[in-house]
Amino acid sequence: MEKEKIAIMGMGYVGLTLSVVLAKNGFEVYGIEIEKEVVENLKKGEPHFHEKRLKAILRQQLRLNNLKICESFPNEKIDIYIICVGTPLKKESKTSNIDYIRDVVLNVAGHMKRGSLIILRSTIPVGTSRSVVLHLLEKQSGLKAGKDFYFAFAPERTIEGNAILELETNPQIIGGFDERSVTLASDLFRKLTPTVINVSSLEASEMIKILDNTYRDTVFAYANEIAMICEKLNLDATELINAANTHYSRNNIPNPSPGVGGACLSKDPHILIDFAKRAGYDAKIIKESRRINEYIPIQIVSRIKAKLEEFNKNIRDAKIFIVGFAFKGEPETSDMRDSTTLLFLDELKKYASDIHGFDPVVDNEQLKHLGIKVCETMGEGYSNADVILFLNNHRYYLDLEPFEICSKMNKPAIFYDAWRMFEKELFKNIEGIHYMGVGL
């Protein structure tokens, strides 16, 4: 039996992980990517980002010829097209930029045949599938949805760092143009994951993707606002939250964090705010939650600056060592897109000039572009430092020895543990070290 042929547009975090998993599960996959350097590296089995198990599966499927990396559509009849290109925010307006989707859709329309299934996976404002994507597909191809081709929206719902496992275990939401579109898309994803949930419309599936991330952003904002209140009251927010959650099933309050970053959680609330406004509703809670989470990195700079002044130190002359530039440490990723560390760094640069950095996963060449002094080792960074800040939660830090770090710092000094990776009690007996964190 001939394998179904799938073309996946966009070899980023969403498209590449989906490509290797589909190839592993018996499909003939063509990964389409316009960036030549990315294409060349992927053909060699070298992913351009860190993701657990990705390199091994990529190389295996390339060797088996189940996955082919291309710069354009192959001269093959493709059965299924899956669009996974990015929808970045426009910086000024904080609205979704769907230009990449438009470009890809026009290419698909020129290549698709009767009977093709097109699946959109990118995060978009509600209504975009029907009003923009379907409109362009029909206009450019001369074919009719539901009669000549089929269309579904199947939102990506994986977490970076664990995407391959989650593609094969997480429930998949499917919304389609018609019943046949839903059936075809569901049949595809049932070969990957045991649970497929069909919803009533394209718009319903688009909204569920937005719900996933705006819910989490809002919950994290609650914890971060509690943290800022606790700072004013000289209380430890993490202690309070852990106690409130313990053996009390109605509570599941997250611990505070140095803001909420990443390409999804920082973007999707703005998409919701915008299309809600256009629909005639002011999304007040979502808007305020995003404001709180974007403010936290700025507030950390303010607190560090004030504490150094108490020590009669000028932040301009202080050696500041930042640890953790990927937007999160667990699950492990090298992705710095919309990292709260970068928001913190932008604010810090207004006051400080001697900034050093280290990340256990991000390549040093990427860090050099940030305009900081990149450290090859942790010791190089904390030696004679006035401030050390752990700004993501990578497990690498768990093996570090706080006493060793503090012994080499320029006391009095600040040890800022944004994710509370270290025990607060350890620092009570370390002279000249002021231990700080979000909500502490």
C-alpha cells in the first residue's frame, strides 16, 4: 500500500517536530522551509533548536527516506498539506501578523489537487481560517471547499522541550469546514495520538488554542501579583502558596516567576485582546494579566538597583551575572524567543554596563548577539560578581553549590533566585549575601 504523502510548511518548533513524528508513524513527509541555511543543516540531520529526542529521530527518518527536507513543493501529488508557519506579533500594535500564512496559502493553492486535505496549525485570531485562508484557497485554486478539497484547523498544543512525546500522547482538537474535513483530519491524528476531540466549527478549534495559553498566562499573573503584594508585606510568597496548596484540592496556585515568556504565552493573550476588541468586548482580565507578567522583569531590575544602593554600590559599576536566557529551563529548550530574561536585560542595560551571562543550553554564539560578556563557565561569571541572577529553572542549577558561588562573590552581594531553585535557609549562614527572589 502506497504511503500517504504529507507536505508540512514551516520547519520551526511546530513543523519540524510534527514532521519527524509523522514520518516515524508511517507517512512520507516533505518538510518545506524557505531558509536555506536551515534546509542545509536539516538535510545533514542537524536541527536548528534543542528538543528532546529530535536529532535522533530526524536522522533516523532521513536515512529511511521517510522525511525529505525541501525549499519548495516536490513534483509529487501531495495528499495532505499542513501549515505550521509563525504568526508573530506586530511590535507596535501587538496584533497578529498573518503575512507568512497568506504567502504559504497562495503556494498551497497553486499546488493542491482535487481531494487534497489542508490543515492549518498556526495560532491565529478567531475567524481567520474561514475569512482569510479558505477564501484565498478557493480564489487561487478555483476549487471549492467541501466539494473539491477539505480543510481543518488542528491547533498545536505541545510544550517545547517535550513536544515529540506530547504529539503522541496529548489530545488533539479538530475543527473542520464540514463533516468530511473533520473525519479526514481526525483519521490522520488518530495515527499519532489516542485521543482526538472533534469540535463544532473551525472557529471553536481556533479559540481553544487561544484558551490554552491565555488561561495559563492569567493564572501565572495571579501568582505574580500575590508575589508583589508579599514583597510589600515582607512575606515569602512561595512559602505561603506551597502551604495553601498542601493537601487542599481546591487550590492549585502556581509559584511566582520572573514574568511569563515564550513565543506562545506572551503572544496569544495579545491576539485574544485584539480580536475581542474587534468583536466589541474589552478583555480586562486578560489584558491586566499580560501587563503584570510583562512588568515583573522590569520590577526585578528596580529591586536589584535599590538593594545595591543600600550596599552603597552603584549598579553602573557592579558586575552582574545572569544565568538562564532560554525562556524556560524545564522542559529543557534553547528557545530565547520572548524570553523574560531578554525583557529583564533590556531594562538592565539602561543602568548597568558590566553584564555577564551563561546558559546551559543556548549556544554561546547566540548569547554574543545580546551585547553581553558571555561566560564559558559558571565560575567565570560568579567570580567577583556583585549580583547573580538565576532567571530560568533549568535542572543544571540543582547541582551547583551555593556556598562555593557565594564565597567568590564581591560582598556584600545579591543572590537572586527567581524560580526558588535553592533552599532559602542555606543563605542565612552566608555572611554578606542577600538572598532574593520573586515574592521574597
